[in-house]
Amino acid sequence: MKNKLSTILLVEDESEVRMELKKFLQRYCDNVITAKNGEEGLALFNIHKPEIVISDIKMPKMNGIDMAKKIKKNYLDQIIIFTTAHSDSTYFLEAIEMQVDGYILKPVDLTLLKKKINDIHKNIEAQRQKSLYENILDDIAQMQDNMLAVYDINRVPVFFNKRLLDFLGYKNIESFVEEYKLLSNKFETVDECYYPKSNRNIFWIDEVRNIEPEKRIISMKNKDNKKVKFFLVSLSEQTQSKNIIISFSEITTIVTKKRQYENDAYTDELTQINNRAKFNIIFNQVLEKSQNNKSSLSIILIDIDNFKDVNDSHGHSVGDNVLKKFTTLISNNIRITDEFSRWGGEEFVLLLEDTKIKEAHTIAENLRVLIEKHDFGIHKQLTCSFGVSSRVDNDTSESLFERVDRALYKAKNSGRNRVISE
């Protein structure tokens, strides 16, 4: 991983704060560019394309929200962190709509900012590595590899080379066909790998041909049936003999590393559950599924009450340990179909498919009592506030999340340690 980020754009209208934050950020970035308002910040962004934008919200000429909207219009995945001394809920709602990556109140906690920068840095590097291995897969798709199969015009196998036969554990193609009939019968059902929709040999080759070349990945076990191997499948175009030549390039190491980088990019480092990036992907998927199937979908937003007191009284290492225990407690007391993610800081979110709001409220209340009674080893009772909402017709991910966020806000402002549904 690179030691430093390449470029950060800092947009801040207060000169003293701007200089202090620039000096701090230079420890983690080779090039910190500063602007004193959103208009200037937008112009600098278009020139330098920074990895991270850190911006105040309330500024002259153009505020941070308007600047961020213009940036996100063309660069949806741009990482943006807001800093502000204002707690107006409309700012939060607008920030949520844009899916910004952080929101830090002034005066800025430099320890918190450092952690946020480090987390983003790791995520950027994980995404870079993921792209690298995807590019390698593209390159391999253009190469002929070592295991070969040849099929005639009727999709009947006529030749397996020695490397393929050795992998399968057979001396000749006839003995393999006698036992398995189809090579596709050796394919494993593994996520992201092709598996035939038909039992007839005539179809699997054509199904593979209809897949994008870099996604033609299959998995098979070797002759000992102990370990799954991954292969990129390459198909010949028209040959003079009219035969179809198929090559299987082993990419087990690449797939394994790619999966690891994907896991790093979408897993919260502390709690080892889904992070916000993964939640947003799952949220849109299950919402679309719920809309298509006209099934119920509920969401629970959880905020640990006064968690700052835990860190202040016991230190951040104890606070981190409490968050891990909290995550384990919730994970052990929800259904296997429920999606549990860390939204950020001491906020967590639960997605409950096929669950109506009344049932979701009951689930949240049971969790609230469970947390309240649990000993987290800090000689202090830990409580949580819960917001609950369910999908209604024409809901978007933004409108549904705004509603559950509003419910959580009501729970926190009406005494905490309670469940509010909206």
C-alpha cells in the first residue's frame, strides 16, 4: 500500500482552521490543495481530481453542499467528507442523499479525522488492487492457456489434452466421458462462476460464449476432489476444421486475491461486518427485489446512546472492544437472512426482508432490552436508540433511509433507549 494519498482538496473559509487542517493533512497526503469557498474548490477539483474532498458546509459564494452536488453529478464515487459547526438536520439529509463518506463536527477531532483518512486510504488501495486483478483477468482472456478441450460441430468432445486429463485424473477422453458424460458435470456451483443452466452438453458451450470474455470463469475440483480450482475459459472463433477449441487457464490465485480485496473493501475493519459501502449495495439490491416481488422490507437504524462517554471514560481501545462485543451480540440474535452493517461510528443498520413494520418494531424492542441487560465489561449500562421504518410504494433508497433516520432522531430526542417507528 502507498504510504500517502496523492491529493486531498480542503475547502474551508476560515483561514486559521484551513491552515491548521492543511498542516495536519500533509502528514498523510503528498499534495494538499486548499480553497476558501465552494466556487474555488469546484474549480480546483476539476483541475486536480483529488482522491478525497474535505469541505466545510456553510461558506460564501458557494456552500459545501452545492459544491458536492456538482462534483457528484459527474463523479458519483468521489469521496467527500464534510466538516461543520452546524447541526441543522437538513444538512444531514442532503449529505445522506449524496452518500457522502463522513460528517465531522467542528472543532474537528484530529484523531477521528486521522482514523477516517486511514480507513479511506485502505479502501482506496483495496479498490485499486481489485481493479488490478480484474485487468489481469482481462489480459489472461486474450491468452491460450495450458488445459485444452476440443469439441466438434455437434458439441461432442473429441480431444482433451494431457494436462486436462491429468487434472481430471483420467488416461483418455473415452474413460472420462463414460463416467461423467459431460465436462460440465465437473463444474462446481460457486459464487461468480458459471454453472450450466441445462444438463445437455450442447448448451454449456453456447451459454459460456454469451458471457463477457473476462467473466467466463468456471470452477472444478481436481481428481482428488479436495480443492476447488478456478479457470478462465477461452473459446475459439470459427476454425478451419469447424471444431471448437476451449482453453482453461487456471486463475485460482488471482480469484482468491480478488475476493480478499473485495472483502477488505466492503468489510468494516473493527467489527468485521459489512461497512457502509457494502450496505449501500445490498440496500439497493433488496429494495429492488422487494419492489419487484411486492414483498415487505423493513430497516432498523441503531445508535448507541452517549457512546462518546465510553471513549472519554475508558479510552478508545475499550470503546473499540465494546463495539466488537456489541456487534457479536446483535449478530448472534438476528435471523440468518437479516443484513447487519456498520453505518459509521456508533451507528448500525439492519435490513429485514419479508418483514413488516410491526414485526420489525418487535425485533428492535427485543434487541433494545437485550442490549440494556447485557454486561459489556465497562461497569456501566449500555443502551441504544432505534429508528424503524418499512418500504412503501414508490420508495427510493433515499426516501426510505430518510424516514428511518427521522425515526431514530425522534428516539434520541425523546429520551433515548427506545424504539420509534415511522
